[in-house]
Amino acid sequence: MRLRYSSALVTGASSGIGLEFARVLADRGCDLVLVARRTDRLEALAKELSTVKVEVLAADLGSEAGVAAVEQRLADSPVELLVNNAGIASGGPFTETDLDYEDQMVKVNVLAVMRLCRAAVGPMVAAGHGGIINVSSIAGEQPLRGYATYSASKAYVTTFTEALAAEVRANGVHVTLLKPGYVWTEMNPDGPARDSMQGRIWLEADAVARHAVDAVEKGKLMSVPGVQWRAASGLIQALPRQLVRGLTSRFDAST
Ligand SMILES: NC(=O)c1ccc[n+]([C@@H]2O[C@H](COP(=O)([O-])OP(=O)(O)OC[C@H]3O[C@@H](n4cnc5c(N)ncnc54)[C@H](OP(=O)(O)O)[C@@H]3O)[C@@H](O)[C@H]2O)c1
């Protein structure tokens, strides 16, 4: 099935969900701009995706120069679909985490998402056509002890995306919020055994990317892949915040 968007820029396309976004989009005939730091991986992916035009853009989204380079690319030649997928996470008590890494997390997970949305959405509104997928997480729906900065960064992405979607819907721009639960990627190298009880509720990265692309194609705001995670997300949102806070404060999610 050919996508309604003919070009897309995907951040964090060198591994995990972003790499699968690139595969799903190429499969549906979409030309690509692939963004990440590890260009060797992006070049290899570009070779694999030989049925569409693929451009590799090396950028560190934790740096001003990196974000500015991607903004410039979006200004020079606007894309029809933006996928803000790049993200980092770290766990542990906030007082003991590496402050530089926490700082990078806010820059990559929050500021880059906001800046690239701003760069992409103007031309989309002017054209009356476009799509944005912002990758948040179920982690953004609750204050996670042991992941204070990560869960807060994803709470930003969730709220920002919901507001942006409401602002540009009438201009023909579809904004989709992807909120996965646990996904088998390099972000979680120490996950549970695949055939364990816990492992069975984890998601495959290709299915996650496909779910979000289908959602933006249909103009849906929410993409929560997996019935188990839709149930969890619905429950967290239905419970009073005080109760959620009480439950999540009892255990350290990073251990
Ligand atoms: N895995 C999960 O369980 C899970 C659950 C919910 C949400 N998510 C979200 O899904 C998104 C993708 O994560 P993933 O699980 O696929 O992890 P991953 O395999 O570690 O991929 C992360 C991607 O982000 C890129 N990236 C990281 N820092 C960057 C920087 N400074 N500049 C540019 N690119 C950068 C990486 O590329 P380079 O290192 O090459 O730059 C890589 O391509 C993230 O936003 C994450 O928060 C993941």
C-alpha cells in the first residue's frame, strides 16, 4: 500500500524503532532522509532500501549544530512526514545519575523534538498536507522513580504532541503520538528472557513502527501498539494521579 506521504525524515534511524520506521516507509514508497550520529549504519541502511531515494544526514541532536543542520535541511527541502524518534534513556536515582547525560536527554528527547516540529510544520500547514509522528512512551504517563528525567521528557512529548495536533488538524496536518511499552531494541540490552512471562509482553520494533505509520496514515492521534499496553495505558490514565504516584513511588523502576 502506497503511503499518502512521498517523503519523510526519520531521526534515530540507525537502530531499533527508527530503523524499522525507515524500512516500513521505504516499503510504502516514501523517499527518506535518515538522521543519526552513526552514519556507517545509516549508509548500510540506505543501501538496503534501494527502491526509494535515501539521503543520510549525520547530526547529533544533543548539540545546537546538529539540530540546526536538520532544521536547515527541512527548510531547504521540506518533507511531507517527520518522524521524531531519536531518544535516549538512563535509569538510577537522580542524585547519582551523570548530569551531562541527563542534560543530553532533555536536549534530544525534548528540545530537538520541539525544534524539528517547528521547522517541519510551517511548510506542511502552508501546503495543507503533512504528517508528524512523535515517539513518546507509556513511561511518560506516570512519574517513574528511577527514571525521573526520562519519564518527564516523555510527558513533555505527550502533552506537546496532543496540543500541536489540535492546532494543525484543520490545516491538513496529521500529528500522531506513538506511546510504546517495552520494545526489544538496543535501548534495553538487559531485557527479560523472551519466553518469560515478562518477555512475552514486550513488543517487536517493526510492529511498533508499522502501527504508528498506519495511525498517521489514517489521521489517528494515538498509536499504542499491543492490546496489553493499551490496557495498561488506559488504566494509568483512568486512575487518580495521587494513586498512580503512590504506586510508582513504592518501587524503583530502574532496578
Ligand atoms: N525501547 C523501548 O522500550 C522504548 C519504549 C518506549 C519508547 N521508546 C522510544 O523509542 C525511541 C527509539 O528508541 P529505541 O528503543 O529504538 O532505541 P535505540 O535502538 O537505542 O535507538 C535510539 C536511536 O536514537 C538515536 N540517537 C540517540 N541519541 C542521539 C543524538 N544525540 N543525536 C541523534 N540521534 C540520536 C540513535 O542513533 P545514534 O546513536 O546513531 O545517534 C538511535 O538511532 C526513543 O525515543 C525511545 O525513548 C523506546
